[in-house]
Amino acid sequence: MGRNSKNLPLLRNVEILDAGAEGKAVARVEGVVVFTANVIPGDVVDIQVTKKREKYMEGKVVAIQKPSPDRIEAFCEHFDLCGGCKWQYLPYEKQLFYKQKQVVDQLTRIGKVNIPMLHPITGSRRTTFYRNKLEFTFSNRRWLSEEEIRSGNEISNQDVLGFHIPSMFDKVMDIRKCWLQPSPSNEIRNAVRGYALEHKLSFFDLRNRSGLLRTITVRTTQKGEVMVIVVFYYYNKTECEGMLNFIADTFPQVTSLLYVINEKGNDTITDQEVILFKGKDHLIEEMEGQIFIVGPKSFYQTNSTQAYELYKITRQLAGLTGNEIVYDLYTGTGTIANFVAGSAKKVVGIEYVPEAIEDAKINSENNGINNTLFFAGDMKDILTESFITENGRPDVIITDPPRAGMDEKVVQAILSASPDRIVYVSCNPATQARDLQLMQQQYAVREVHPVDMFPHTHHVENVVLLEKIELPN
């Protein structure tokens, strides 16, 4: 060990042993766990410790002394700075190995879960250009590289359109080519940036909240439909309509062109009016012959082809025979609810976004599905005993909450509903493990099936089947 001026050690020739939760790389030095980033198991590195605690340390890799035999070259030019696809150094089969290991580690360590049946992780057929939605941010504060800063040269134009630098809300990295979303995503973003610069439109100042252009979202479908949502900070008829007409004229394949005037401090548009400029106000996705309407505020799984695999696994674990009442919690636009409706007696979907529920109802109607009911509101407020009495006690509950997991009151409501089976779909095995532990007195985990929705990232989806424990009389 060396020492720096802050009296924090420089650890030399440390072998990375594991890829842990949240994308952290894990090493061990003299019995103490060391967390770092941007390296893979098998790398031998020097780590400058930045935080030292009794049971662990955190640090930054300052040199790679010997690369892992598994290490491959990253394919994206923005890899070193962009926070999106940090596992490009790992071959895809190794990514799947560590994602499955992460699921098992978190369920057993956090949730104290016994896993009687572990299915092999389902990998993604596409590992690039697999997303159907990306949001890009306009900013007048471009992220400058260390070389640019060291040069001392004056940077005249800092207007950019790209992604936020991790942990720096007011710094945005200019993106030339992103490997996440298929054409015409890159073409639209680059053309819009060029138009804005040429016409001297003002890019948003994230710190001082000024400037015309805030964000642009591109959504695509497997059938080739394209939605573009431009968010302005204020309305200037000449400038706003000029930008929108440019997009419409340059990209005739855009089927839905919409805009928002957002004067708030944050970028979310769920509480904003979305105005249709040209085309239709929705996209259509298709799955097993069913069509699903996706509006500008709707949640739809961002990896469409892999979403189909996820829903098939969910339906299979639900074990439906056609006689069950199913509750689909956090139903979104009702994709899972409608997907399983043909195998159930009745499906009740609950979601807090009213617009998504309206889409869910339309999706049922468009597909001739008449055994679904959808309700909008806060899950813990809706899922009451009187609600269950009115709509029927569920035989199966499917729950697919956000990354934070379920509110403890929702968990208690599920336990009170006492379904025979629970299928828990999660994008965060850590919070899923916490929730499973709350249910372990009444439910036992029977099967675990990880699914990779986001190649080259540490994120992993996980589906768990729980069955009610039959207590002795």
C-alpha cells in the first residue's frame, strides 16, 4: 500500500474479483472489501482509495497493470464518459453470468430467500439498438474533457444535445452516435442539433433555468412508427414551429410529432399538457397479435422484443387455467393484463397514471378483450378490503413495481388479499428481496427467472413465483 497527501492509501496490483450490485467492481485487500468501477473481474489494477470505512473502502482505478483475459474493446466512442453502457468491456455471456449471480446474491443475502428452482437467465436477442425510447437533453453547458480543460483554450460554443453526465445535473455530454436505439434516432438528434445551432436557438441553462430548448424524446416501434416529443421552456411561435416543421419535413417517417411547454424546474412531463403538432397522438406496438397503444406519457418496456420474453415467463409462472381472478398491480398501459387475459377469468389492473389507464382500457377494447377492469390511483389507497370484496378476491397477483419496490402498505394489502400465487416482476432485485422478506411468513419462493432487458448495463429484471404456505390445521 502507498499513501497520498490525504493519507488515503494507494492500493497496488489489486485483482478485481467480482461484479457487484449497481455495477460496482469488487476487490478484497487484507480482508477489507474494496468497491470501484469501470473494470471487470480478472483485471489487476492500482486503486486510489477515496473513502475508507471500518468494513469497506471505495476507490478510483488509476492504472490497469494487467487486463483481464475476458476484457474486450468497447464499441461506443462515448464509452469512457457516458454513464449508460458500462459493461461493454465484458463479453455478453459474461454479463449474463454476473447478472444472474447478482440476482441470487441479493435474494439470498438481503431477502434470506431459499431458491428451490433457478431458471437460467434469458438473454436479449439484440445487444445493440434494442431500446424503443430515449430522451436527450439540450444544454448550454457542455461537458468538457480533461484534455480540453488542460489546453487552456477558450471554448466558444458549449451548446449540446445528449445525455447528462452521471452525478452532474447541469453538465451534458454531446452524443454523436448512441448504440441503444435504432434509426432514425441518431439522425433525428443530430439534425435537430444542427438546425438549432444554425438558427441560433437558445439551449436550456439547467442551472439558471433559461433558454428555449429543453429535451427531445424519440420513441420507435418494431413496425417502424416513430414518435418525437420536443419540450420547450417557453413558447415562441416562430422558433417553436420552425423547429417542429423542420422535423416534419426532414423526417417524413415520424408518425407522431408532439410538443410540450414545460416551465417547471424538472423535466418530467407526466403532469404537463402534450400538444399534437402533426400525425397521430400515439404509437402502436404488437405482441401475439394484440395491438397496444402507447401514448407520449405511457410506460412501455423499452426493450420491445425482450418484453415479449418477460411477459411469456410471467404468464407461465402465473399458471393460469382460465378460471382465475388476476390482479395486475402497476399495470401501466395494461400490457401484462391484456397479455394474460385470454388465460384468466378476469383481470383487474391498477396504475397511478390516469393517462396510462385510459390507454389500457383502449388496448382491451381494440383487442376485443372484455374480461379486464382498470383503475387509476395510488396502489395503497385503492387496494382495500372493500375494493377486493367488490372486484373479487384474487387467485393470482402479478406485481411489477418501479425500482423503489412496493410500499409496505401495498405488501400488507397483498398479504390481506391472500392470493394462491404471486408473480413478482422486478427491475431491482435488491428492493424485490426486501419485499420478499416481508412476505416470507405467508409465502414461499418457488421459482426465480432472471431476464436481461438492458445489455451492457448492470441492470437485470427478475421474475419470482411465490406460493401461499399451507399452514397445518
